[in-house]
Amino acid sequence: MRALAINSSDHIFAGTWSSGVFRSTDNGDSWTAVNNGLEFPGIIALAINSSGDIFAGTPGGGVYRSTDNGENWILVNNGLTGFYVPALAINASGHIFAATWGTKFCTGVFRSTDNGDSWIEINNGLTNPCILSFAINENGDIFAGADYPGDVFRSTDEGNSWTTVNNGKNTSNGINALLATSGGAIFAGSYGDGVFRSTDNGDNWTQVNNGLTATRILSFTINQNGDIFAGTYLGGGIFRSSDNGDLWIEKNNGLIATDVRAIAIKSDNTIFAGTYGIGMFRSSDSGQNWEQINGGLSAHFMRSLAVAPNGYIFAGADFVDGAGGVFRSTDNGQSWAGVSEGVITADVRALAINASGHIFAGTYAGGIAGGVWRSTDNGESWTAVNNGQNCGLIWSLAINSQDHIFAGTAGCGDGVYRSTDNGDSWELANNGLTSTDVAGLGINGNNGHIFAATYSFMGKGGGLFRSTDNGDSWTEQDNGITATDVNKVAINSLGHVFAGAVGGAFRSINEGNSWTDVSSGLIAAGANVWALAIDSGGNAFAGTAGGGVFRSEQPTVRPSPTPRPRPTPRSRPTPP
């Protein structure tokens, strides 16, 4: 979910990244997609005016409006010059404010005084046009929070002019959230430095992080009692303050808020889950119970996992707060050691291990830090193996039964590279691959067919592709996949393909020719499935954004029935 709004009838509207808008009229017990006329599937901002008209901001398609409770939508972009709209706000006069970004430059704030029919740019004094958030106080003053270097702006004349109000707000991180209380306080949530408060209409700010153990703030809300709630990222969950921000108390009882980016399963069905923010977890009972296993692990923003033939576990991490790279456990996850210090200096987005135990790490960076690295000695040493590659932004890796290696890239337009000599040289293998940001690769062990999970660009393209000729050519195979951004692929022993996407999980039993949505039971519609894995019993596991790990209710492979013993024929007496 990227946005929520509630109208005066208590109907709830949820904006998703790739599945449009959902509406609930029964307090969230059930949801219905309401996307008629909504040609852009991503929704990242929602606002509702006093007449009940709904406005939706998209990541590339501009602004849509519904005047009939979401039943129908029309595009209302007249005058806008940027169409990535991360924030919307409506004041007491019904004037609408939109934060806009273009494809190359931020385009600042636009205002509509005619219910979205037309927009005008209002950037006078806005020295940082990369706006992420809005808040409007009871006096009608508008506050706008910006991306790096984390400015806050104030307008006291409906956006005609803006003033920077940063005194005391010592952060260069983006201001993802703003809140204006009825008592006159303004709260600014930064992405890394926690919460700042102003009690003089933004003239001065004080950091108020007492009790706040997670400092990447994503959202604020306030209840009728004046309790303030802060939503945080990377496993932090929700914090509440009942004293105007002086003290924050974690309020996560019963809240599953784990961002699981990678799952690996050993031959004995021990499951390992890598989270983005709180490290590694292990389950030895098919996911019923989990224990945190971070001994020796200096990085906690995990991206990739792989199990070697000798049982060693390798984990790849992003470089956040100075730690990252490749980590190894030789004792089933009880302890970890970094095995790439000083060599691999970029985020490790992918790991793959061949039958000989050679480890390949895909890093995501420009220059010499990016590309594929190989270790032939259990991670003790690493060598860059990028001959023939022109893109160091590696997002995925897979190895087939012939030890051919496939590397999926993102952001370069190259798609997939292939190596048939253990990584010594690479060649492009992207013929027919019309979407070239490849987040996941999977290989059907029964026939060697390769599946590529791809991302869209500005809401266009994406989906899933298949190659039946070792990567020489690709065809799009996503009929029935309603999501455009596909993260991962997993294939069971029958060759059934599972796709995890920004929008749920999908299954194909015919090699991708058609797909069925199998998201029932996952977190609410629009769930982001980061990771997929299938154990030896055919049970599927899905790692989600904010929802932890889910297990399929039934195995994806039906066990063969046990033959029933035939009764031994009873001898008949010989007739006299």
C-alpha cells in the first residue's frame, strides 16, 4: 500500500503500486478494485475534498479524479509539467496542491483552484522543488517537505510564495512526512534522523526522538485524543506519542512489520530469511517459529541468500551505515563472518552457487565496484569477472544444470548477460526481452527453460519473459499477471512457475502460457512479494514488504499416494 484516505462516509481507499485503487465500505473487512478509467496502475498519493471527490497521484501518470466514490476516474493533468506525484493536499477552500517530479528534474508544487480541471505552477521561493510531503495547519499555512537536503518550506498565502524554515532542523535526509496538530505544533519526519517538532509555526525546530528506536520516518497520523503515530521503515513499525512528541513508545504488539527480501532453504528444509533492516532469521519447523541469528553479522540490510553444496550459507547485504557485502555461516546460521571486506564495496543484490561450489555475487554499482564477482574457495577470496559486460548494475543471477550463468541487470537497458565459461566472459542474451530491468531469474530444472521477472519503467512494460533456447531469445509470458513489476520467480519439481510481484503472487502450471492469482491469504491487495522459495515438500514461502514470511496452505506438489497393500489370497480347501 502506498496511500490511504477515508471519506466522510468512512469508506476507505487504498492506493497500490501496481494494482490501482481499492475501496472498502465495511471498515476494511473486504476490498473491491475501483479502477475504471484509471490507465496508470500505480497510486502513491490520495486526497479527498469536502465534497467527496477523490484525487489520486501516480508515479508517472499525473493526477486522476473521481467524483463518484471511485467508480470512475478521469485524468486531470491540464497545466502539469511533471507527472510523478508523491504528495497531494487540499485546504479548507478546496484548493488542491500537488507535488510533482519530472523524468529528469523536479518540477515543484502546482495548485488547482477549479477541482483539478487546471493547474498552475507555484514555486516562487521554493529553492528545492523535490517535494515529498505536505501539511496544512488550521490557519491555512501550507508546509512542504523536500528530498535531500531535507528542506521544509512554508507558505502563508496559499502557495503564492514560499519561505525556507529550517532553523534547528539538523538533517540532510528527505522529509517524508509532515503533520500539523490542532495545538499548533508541526512535526517533520525525516528518513534517517527521526522526528523534528516546531511550536512556532516552523520558525524553529527541535529534534524529538526520545524513545524512538527507528529513525526512518515514512508517515504520521493523529487521533481525536491528540495521540501522534509515526510509521517507520526497516522493521521499526509504529511508535506513539501522547505528549506532543516528548516521548515515543513502540506500539507493535501483534504487528508483523518485517521486510523480507531473501529466502533460502537447505536440503533439510531449514529456512533462512534475510530482512531489510534487522538481519537474519531461521526457522526449523516450516516457518511456524523463527529465531533471529545475527551473531557476527555487522550488516542488517539483507538482499540475497544462497546455500552451497557443502551446507555453508552465504548472505549478500546492501551497504547501509557503513556495513555490507558478502557474509558466510559455516554453522547453520549460528554465527556469521564477513568474507568480502576491502574487495566487494557495493550492494550485493544477487548470489548464486554452481555445483562445484563456486560462488557468484552480483553487485549493484557503476564503475569497477559493480558487476559479477567470483569465489572458488568458499568466499575466502574474490575476483571480478566482467569481461564482455557493459553494465555493473546486477540485480539477479541464476545457474543452469550446464553451469551456464545468467545475470540480470537494471538501469542500463541491457537485460540479461550469459556466461558459458564460469564467468570468464559474458555475452548479451536479450533478444526479444523488451523490458530490460531484470529483478529475478529462475530456471526450470526439468527442461532448462529460463524465466525473467522484470520491472516496468514509469508504469510501462515489465512483466515476465521466458526463454526456451538458453537465453538466445525471449517471449513475454505474463497473460493473467496483473502486476507490471515482478520481483522473483520460483519453480517447483513439477515445473509449475510462481512469480512474486508488487501486487501479489501468481502461478502458472503451463510454463507461463497463462497465470492465476494465488495471493489469497497474503497481506492485503497490492502486497509486495520480494522473495519466493519452495522446500523439498513443495511448500511455497513468500517474503513480503512489511508482512514477514507467508507459507502456502497446501504444498504446491501433491504427494504421491502410498500404494495400498494387496490382501494375500486365502487358500481354498481342495474339493473332495
